[in-house]
Amino acid sequence: MEREKKYLTFLYICNMFYNKIVQHSFRFLNMKRLFSPFLYGFLMLSPLLLPSQAYGRGDSESRPSDTDTHYAAIIKIDSEDAVSSLTDAGVEILRRRDNLLLCYIPVSLDIFPETRGERGFKIERGRKVSRSMDKAREWFNADYIHSGRELPMPYTGEGVVTGICDVGIDPLHISFLDADGEPRIKRIVQYKEGSGERIVLNSKDDYTAWVTDTPDNWHATHVANIMAGSYGPYKGMAPGSEMVITTSQLTDVGLLCGAEDILEYAQENGKRAVINMSMANYIGPHDGTALFSQYLAKIGEEAIVVLSAGNGGRKDFTLPFDFTDTARTTSLALYSTDWVQFNPYGATDVWSIDDTPLQVRFGIQDAQQQTIFKMFPWQELYEGNTFVVTSDPDRLPSSNRETVIYDEDFAHVYSGWFSLTGEINPENGRYRMIMEYDAHTDHVASQGPWARYVPVIEVSGAPGAHADIYGDFQYTVFRAMPGGAEPSSILSFSDLASGENVISVGMFVNRNTRPSVSGDDYTDDVAPGTIWPGSSYSTLNDGRVMPITVAPGYSIVSAISNPFYAAHPIGPEQINAETTVNGKQYFWATNSGTSMSAPYVAGTLACWLEALPGLTTKDIIRIMADTNRHDYPDPENPRHGQGWFNPLEGLKTALKAYSGITDINGAGDKANYDNRKLTFSGSILSLWNPEMKDTRIFVTDISGQVLLSLESSFSMEEISLSHFVPGIYLAHIEGSNKSLKFLLL
């Protein structure tokens, strides 16, 4: 308790210093709103998947800057005419899939709000997303994949492109260099959404001059090494793959553009791609209808896309609520995640299950007296209309869709604003309201160094209606109001991973001790082989249990960025390993979360693709459903999702199920030639030759070395390959440039 008091006192002092800056900033900016409320559904706040040992948070990406010249957005167009109107207005289209555009929009360009739909397009402004391999590889014999034990051959992801969309990369860390010291990272693309820039790097010289996207974060370095690092005992799961790294300011537009870059490089080189996004966003529809999910589902048809489930499994920031005759309303207190409440900032998202309307109002609780200080009128809003309460008497509406109220009671407590915006969402037909807030208070509770006042939200619905209520988690969590419903983490699964054609990953505890270069081992009070309580989970409204799989992610020892270490030196007790090569020092440290379990799965899937290049996302999901493990403690815990990832058994099952029917190009019976056909079953290679043409058959290994050459003119020829060692082979008919790829066990 004494420690907590000291911590809160420290936060109080910091806040008092910060408060003076904020007060002057509000006056200087004339209470300029960081978020336009008519964009309520489009500019959503989302937390980084912060590590449990967070040496670098990357908080600089968490709020928009007044110096930004551009913002990122996803635009859905109704016709081609909209494209020319957008480009003529100065919108830069970065990428396009069908009617979905990824764009940079100048902040000076006012294309809202009157243009919602009238000009043939819809805009979702880019949402902010939130962001030990030596032991992890031992779980369920994952390391057998690299050694080839119980398999036809070793697999390391060779011939596959692995990529991440993240922040904080050190491209010249030894984990990403080959034996000759050359980069295994073949391309880096950096998006600077705030300035509308896209930077492409393709060589060691480029990386040397560029150094890093930011010295204040190392998340990407850590994640990339887990996925595909290749140095020492802390190498990743696909050490033989080629790598592409994309970085951004962590908007969903930056993630999608990065995924396109990774896929583009892979397709340029005739290879499959696995894309990892160790990011999450906790508000949104959670049904795959957000424009981000729609766009990502299209990428997932061509690449394997892996996302983190989220780290919200032990925080109370969600509430599903069924309205009845006796329970017509529910309310929640909105607490800041710093727990001192002086600067409420963030968003709370309210979704109906269908188009049934909900009424929402917000107010202020006197937490010291446990009473309501002020409640504002109920709102039922449509078509993006917004209701704003502000402490600025000169604040004017930004459009005819916005109603602005100056309130003296509000101004007595806060400098800033609260807002509500509502609509029937055009992508899913569901009614939605979002509350956004950016304010500050100087009123201190008498019980301790925290704010006396707390924002509250109240939701009302007709009997039979249902509401799903989400806090943004990075800035906002919930507390129950007196006599009210209890919030929980039951809806904590990331909205980003809720769409089709993506593989979501939760996390279990794989170790509880970690080494240190100081010579001491550190032990945490967790049990290996148990689900991590912070792993996010949900059963979505369509019945899908999430996440799809759960993998090791606790105390993962992986690379950290040298530029970060130079800017933020950390003590030897936090460094788990180090080495010096050619006079340059490199470091590895521990991190925990679904940010770590996702690249573990993604790297393993690159090895699966090396063995079976034709595997699709749907194939992999089916394999996981068949092979995920369920022999864990507390099987009723919903955080287990659909079960624990089984890397070796999954690959073995895939080889048995798909190797005999999937050719090298992954498209079926392409070994056919001129009415002749090759098939494989058991250890028998069969030729079907109904016209009895003179035919030469070749069998090679995957490197192309000819192991058997045979001539036949029979209508049916069966060739026993039982004398071959187990492995993957190719067979083709002379004259055909297509091959049948098959597995001999």
C-alpha cells in the first residue's frame, strides 16, 4: 500500500506539472479538438500491444500532432467518378483493391462532413492501433521442424517471404544478417502518415544511412526476430526466409499499405508471403465489416496474414448488456488507465446487435462523494450527427451535423470537451454511438492524489435490445457504477483480427525464468503451461470463438534495437544476452504478450509454406482446427480460444492431407500434358496415358536434381518409389513445364 501511495504521489506531481502546460495549450489552441466528432466511427483510438517489460512504448505515435500535414484514411468508393474527384482535390491514393482505397489526405482539405455519401464515397479515417525463443521452440516439438525430425526434411521458411508491419526496426542487427554479413531484410518501406511520405529502402547502404524508423521503440526488432531471426540460440521460427519490413505511425492504413508492400515483393520474386501484425484495436464492430477488415480479407486471399488477439484479457473495459423490462439502462464510470484521472482522453464505443436504436448520454461523477455531479441530455443520433459539450464559450460547430453546447458546470470541472456521435452503420446495418473525450481537471480528491471527478456514460434500450460497449483500453477502462452492471474482459478480442482470411493468436505461458547478462536468473510468479490471463478473447456475434490458436508468448528472449539501446540504455539485469561481432555489440531482451505469440505462429507457417506452397489461409485454419491441443489446465477458460498451436503435428497433418494433391504451383492437376496425367498415392507414381504415346517421366528432388528418368508407352504405368528415402519430390512429363509435387513417407 505504501508503495502504491508513493507511485500515485509521483504521478500526481507529474500531472500537476503537465496540467499547467495543458491549460495554456488549450487557451492557445482555442480548445482545438484533436478528433472531429462527425468522424466518430472513423478516427478510433487503439492501444499498442505493450510489452510487460516495456522498455520502449512508442507513445509518440499515440496522439495526432498539430504539425501533421496529412492524415491516413480508407475510402470506399461507389463509382470510378469518385476517384477523379478525390485525386483532383489533392488526395493521394497509395493502394487500391476493388472499391477500397488507402489514401493520404491533406489536413487542409475539408471533404467532411457534408460529403458523407453525397460524392460517391465513404471515408474511415485511419485508426491508431496498439502494439526467448530458446525455450519457446521446445513447446510441442516445434524445433523438430528446423531439424527435420519426424519429417521428410528440415524446414526453415526457405523460399518464403516473411514480413511485419510494425514500429522500431534495427535492420542491421546481427539477427537479420546472413553468414556473409549481408541483410536478409530485402526491403524496408516506411510510412509517415502525418507528413504524407513513403520511403522505400532496398540495400545495406540504404539501411546504413537510414539507421531506423525511430530510436524510441524496439517492438519491430523484437517481433521480426521471433518470426525470422537467424542468429544463435534466440533465432526465430523461419530463419531461412527472406524478410520485408514495413513501419508506420501505426494507423490501420499504414498496416494495410505495409501488407501490400510485403505481398508485392513476394509476388515480384515468385514466392509466397506470410505477414505478421502484432497490433490490436479494441473498439469497432468486431464482425469483420470495418473497411480495414474488408481490405485485409482481400490480402488474406493471396498471403497468410497473422494478427495478435490483443492483451486485454485481464482488464475490465467491455460490457455486453441485454435490456429488459426491469433493466432499461446501464452505466459505467470511465477511468483513465493512469488511474489518476486528471486528463480523460479516449473513446467508448457502443454497438447495437442490429439496427435497434439505443439512447446514450454522458456526465460527470463526483467519485469522492459517489454521486452524479452532472448528466447531459439523452441522445439518439443518426447520419453522423454529433452532440458536443465544451468548456470553451467561443467554440463553434464545425459543420451543420454538429451541435455544440457550452456548459458552466462542465467548465467548472473540465477544460476540454466530451462528444457523442451516432449512425446506422452502412457496412453492417447496426446502430452505433461513440463517446469521445479530451479534457483536463485540476480538482483533486481529498482521499489521495487523484482527480475528484470521473466521466460516466449511460446507455438505454428497449426491452429485448442488446448493447456491446467497448473502451479503447489504451486510455480508458471501466468501473461499475453503484448498483450497476459489472464490466469485464469478455469482449476483449481485437477488432482488427475479427475479419475473414486472418489467423488470430492468443498467448500461453511458456517459461517463468529468464537469464540475464548480470549472471542472475529471474523467476516470475506464473506457471508454464497455463493460459496467460492477459490474452484477449471473445465469442463474436456470429458465433466464432476467438482466437483461432494460442502460442508461446511469455518472457520471449529476442533481439532489441541498437538505436533504441543507444538512446535509452537499460541495465544488465534487463539484458538477457549480448554478443560482439566485428567490434559491434548486439543485445537480446525479454518481452511478453500476444505481440510475441503472433510472430511465433507466423514464422512457423512460413515453414509450412516451404513444404506446401499451395496452402491457403482456409487450409491452415482447418489444419489448426484438427491439430490444436486441448490438454491444458482449466479447459473452460475462454482465453484458450480454439486451442493451443501444435506446430509439428500441424505440419505433419498438412503434408499428409495436401502433398499428394497440390502441385508446385498450388493449383491442382497441372502435371497433365496432352491427355496424359501423373498422380501419386502411397509410394506409387502413376501415369495415365490413354493414347499410349511415347512418354518420358522425370522424378527430381526439390532442388531439381533428376533422380529417376523412365520411358513408357503403356496406357497405365505404375512406378514404385519405395526405394526412395522419405521426402518431397517433383514429377513431370517431358514437354510439360508443370510438375506434380508429392510427399513420400
